[in-house]
Amino acid sequence: MKRAIAITGLGVLVGWAAVLIFGDVIMPAYVAAWLAFLALPAGALPIVLGMELAGFGGSTQSGFLRWLLVLMPAAALVGLPVLVASRDFFPWEAHPFAGFGGRWFSQPWFALRGLVYLGTWTALAVVALRPPRDTARVGLCVGGLVLHTVIGTLAATDWVMSLSPGLNSAGFGLLLIAAQCALALSAAVLVCRVRPPGTVALLLTATGIWATLHLVHYLVVWSADKPGEITYYLHRDGPIGQGAVWFAVAALVASFVLLGVARLGSLRVILAGCALSLLVAHLLEAVWFVIPSVRGGLTLSLTDAATLLVFAVIATSVAWSWRPAQVRS
């Protein structure tokens, strides 16, 4: 426990120091990496609450996902520099919205909302960490799911969609929530040494919902034919953007084909390979969400690559230090 706390504290301090020293140079990659790290506990939370509500709160799957909930305080602390640096990073500071949007997207209110989001998520994660004794905590599960949906939608608007002022999508919050759930499941499946019943079905269901919402969002934006919204996708065109999309499509198709065959889906190496490919796809998605909105195109520098690599090492170290007993054996 002491070692895990020390590693977590060191990781948080490294993140803060990097933002303080390098500032705007690393901020796009830092935000993308932070969103991917935050997705682990934020994505595990609604699944844990939903499984408890369905009567599977004591299952092995729920136990592995509860391990990810431990990461919520660390993810919240690492995200504090993003809230503080919003004055220089988010475009609405230089070009304010009119009317209510101008009041909503102002630095003090933005930072305050962010603290409320992270504080509420952390409180829910701490409560959900303890498995139910006899019966499901219906009030906690229902209230937590409703609250998570509201906060997830608002956070997606504040931290991702506001980077592209021309984009107005009512379903973007659900898209980000689905992506978080699929990423959390991919990470949990990857480290499981045992395969609880229903693991494959749960992973494919979450991934299928994520992919479907991406497709629906794409079709809605193009059918609306609004220049401001179409620009969102044009900024993500090019070799890197297309490569990321095709990698995600290939990982998705391969996972459905391989895991859909009972004999292949039962093999540990196949399950781990599919989970790893989906995890990488979701990490690329975080970069795809953030960097093009800031730079007008999906370009990666050596500084971006170094930032993502360092963040990945820190996140992996923190997550591994809190791993459950089933993974240690």
C-alpha cells in the first residue's frame, strides 16, 4: 500500500512539473493522455454500478473493474493542471462565446465545474470500491448512473467538444462515455489471468456500442452539412488521422471475428491480443479527439510522442502498483 501511494504521488508530481516547465509545448498531448488515463476509472464506474444493479456486484469481472476505480484520485490530481491552464489552452478564452456560452465558458467557472466533476467521480468511485454485502445498493447504483451520465456529458462538452467551437453535437457526451467504458473493459481484460464467464460478450458489446456511436455521429455531422461541424472531420484527415481510423476499424473487425469464434475466443492469447489492440485504438482516439482541434490538423511532433510515452509509463506504473491480488499471482 505504501509503495503504491509513493508511486502515485511521484507520478502526479512528475505530471505537474512537466506542465509547469514545458507549458503549452506539451499541453495538447498532455490533455489527450490525461483523458485516456481518466477513462480507465471513469469507464469502469458505470459498468461496476450497472453490474451491481443487475446482481453481479460480487463477480470476478466486477472485482477487476473495481481495481480501476482506485485510479480515480490519481487521475483527478493529474488533471488539475488542465483546469488551471485552460486560460491559455482552450480557444474560447481568446474568442469568447456570446450570451450564456460566454458566461459558461469562462476560466473560473470552467475550473470550478472541473473540480466538481472530478470530486463527484472520486466520491462515487470510493463508495463503489466496496462490493455489496448481500443485496445491491439500488439507490446508489441508480443515482450514481444518472449522476455519471450528467457529469460525463458535461465533461465531454467542457474538455473535448469546446476545443472545436464549430461542433454542436448532443450525442457527443454519450460517445465519450461509451469510449471510456470500452477502454476500461479492454484494460481489465488485458490484465486478467483468468477469463470470467461473459467476458468476451461484455467486451464486444461495449466496443460495438462505441463503434456504432462513432458511426452515427459521423453520419449526423455529414448529413447536416454545416461547415463548422464538417471542419471537425476535415481537421482529422491526412495520413495520421486516416491511419488511426483504419487501425481502429481493423482492430474492431478482427476482435469481432476472432472472439466470435468460440474456439478462438476461449484462448487467452487471442483475448489478450484483441484487448490490447482495442486499448491502443482507444489511446489513439484520445489523440484524435484533442490534437486536431488545437492545431487544425492531426500532426505529431517528437515532443508529443515523448509526452505520450512518459504519460503511458507513469499511468502503467500507477495502475500496476494498485493491481489486485488475482493479477499478482
